[in-house]
Amino acid sequence: MKSKIFLSVVSLVLVSVLLGACITIQTEPTSTPDTGQDIMSTSLASTVSALSTQLASISAEQTATAAAPTATQQPTATLKPSATAAAPTATLKPIITTASGACNKASFVADITIPDEMNLPPQSPFRKTWLVKNTGTCVWTSDYSLVYFSGDTMGAPVSKPLVSNPVLPGENALISVDLVAPSASSTGDYKKYFTYFKIKSPDGETFGVGEDGQRALYAMIRLAKTYYFVDDICSAAWSNSSGLIYCPPAKDLKTGYGVVVNKPQYENGIMGGEPALEMSPEAVADGEIVARFNPVHIIDGGHLKVLVSCVYGASGCNVTMGIKYSIDGGPDQILHEWNKYYDGMTDFQTIKLSDFGLTGRNVAFTFYVKSKGGPREGMDRVYFSHPRIVP
């Protein structure tokens, strides 16, 4: 009888630890990033924080409902852990279970970057990130790996650590892999490409996502000569006057924002037929909003095309807006800059990228908007309409 009570106490402690853990996102250390990819990692961690909070809230509500004792289930004093009971350390190591398939399980939650069939120029580097939930009973540690499973390799590593920090059962993790779009030597090469990954446990078990653990995580891109910046704005690293921010999900005038508008209306009253990136700086004196996109490979004859305008009705609009470029992780340089105010005029630019020595290089483009004085909350709203790189 005493052994049964002891086992019950240990079980209660473990259950309390696991149920008490909120769903969190495993992120990189928050030190000041040094590279474009590091900046993107920090930005991604912030981007999914709102989603993480929502999932944690739902989980907490379900946990509370499931754990609430009935009137006939009041715990007895003999089951209460003693004050001197040591906190279990097993949560930092994989928990071995005897139930087949219960230890290593995962479920796909969301694509964070590179949505399916995103256009990418040949040889463009990119980082694919998924949000994945640990639905098994074992803790994911750095001894777990993300392994290439099948498909187009796209420069995929054979294996890489799955996470840098432990991910408890019920928690979510950001899982990322750095890839490179294939080369193209003929028109037939401009098509869809897939690459598939699974998870490998320290004892060698390979598993995917879903109830049966058979579905692989995948990246799917479409190789194309044209790249549209609005296709995946949350892959960009966003910042305002105060520092890095998550990818703005709404028009938050206080922090500044960047959103895709499918039918923009320019300051001359004309409705645009192509999507635009609407941006507005943080509502402080001389506020700014900045979006640094992933590098893209510039093919021969590449041009950057864009139309700029204040948003229709934002009569107090008065900003400096522009595009910078960085070659292979080097310093930012100005590609083009506008002093834009509400004058009823738009400006369309076709910028020949070979004039800047960008052909054949991996180039990160940064879009920025800065207030002149202010703040003029709700007024400094502008469009980068249909920004794209074309042959």
C-alpha cells in the first residue's frame, strides 16, 4: 500500500509540472543579432508570440476544465507532496515510455515563412520555418534532429539539431532549416520544387507529424524569374524606432505597421489593380518602420519595379521613404529614396539592378518609411505598390 501511495505522489508531481507549463515558443537567444538571418530569427520569434499566447490560453482553459475535481474527488492529505520534495529533473531528458508511439509524436500547427508555391528566383537562399507541437510524452532536446527525408534537396543538410532549448510535451517549437532554390538552365526548370523532412529521436526513431506520424514537414517553392515582395512579408525582419517588432498583423498606428493591401487607392484617387505593401512609421517624433527581406538571387537582366504613393485620404502625409540593398550580408546602401508628401502624384520606378553591380549576387532589400517631424498619427501612411523583381 505504501508503494502505491509513493507512486501516486510521484505521478501527481509530474502531472503538475507538465500541466502547469504554458505553451511557449522556443526561440534563439535574444542577444543583438549580427546577421540578416539572425535578425530574421529574432523577428520570427516575436511574430509567433501572439499565436503562442492564444494557443496557451486555449490550452490553459482545456487543462483547467479537465483537471477540475468533482465533489467526490477531493484529494486526501496523504496524497499531498511534502514541502521538501525535490523538483523532478526528468523534464530535461526524454521520458521513456512503454506505450508504442506515445513517446515521439508531433503535429503541424502553421507555416511561419515561405508559404506553399512562393515564387523564388534561382539560387535564392531562404529559411523555411514551421510551428510544430510536441504531442508525445517525451521532451524534445538538442539531441533530437531534423533530417532530410526525400524530394529536391535544395541544399538541405542531412541532419541538424531540431531545437536549441528543451520542448516539453504540449509545447510548441519553431523548427527552421536553411535552403537554397535550385539553379535554372532552361525554361523547363521553372516549376515547383519540394523537399521533405522528418524528426529523428536520440534512439534513432524517425517520425513525422499527424496521428500516424507518417506525414513529413515540407517546403514547396515555385522557381520563377519574378519575385514579389508581398508574397511573404512575415519572412522579413521588422523594426521601428524602438527596435525589433513582430510582423504586424494589423494596422497598429502606435507601433507602426506593414500590411498587404490587395486593392490600394492612391492619393490621386485611382484604384490600383495589384497588391501593395502599405507601411506607416511608429507614432513618435521622427518615427520609422523598416522591413528587411530575405536575400534573393539577382538573375541577369534583373530590374526592381515599384510605384510609390501616399494612401488616399492621408492628407498630412510627409515622409522619407526608400529601398536599401545589402550584398551578401554587407552594409546597407540606398537603392532609391523619395521625399513623399500628399500632392496628388504617384511615382513609378524601374531600377536596373545591374547598374548597382547586383547581377549574380544574393541581395537583401530593405523597405523603410520615416516621418518628418510628427507624430502625425494616421497621416504618414504610404504604399510601395506591387514591388517586384523582374527580368
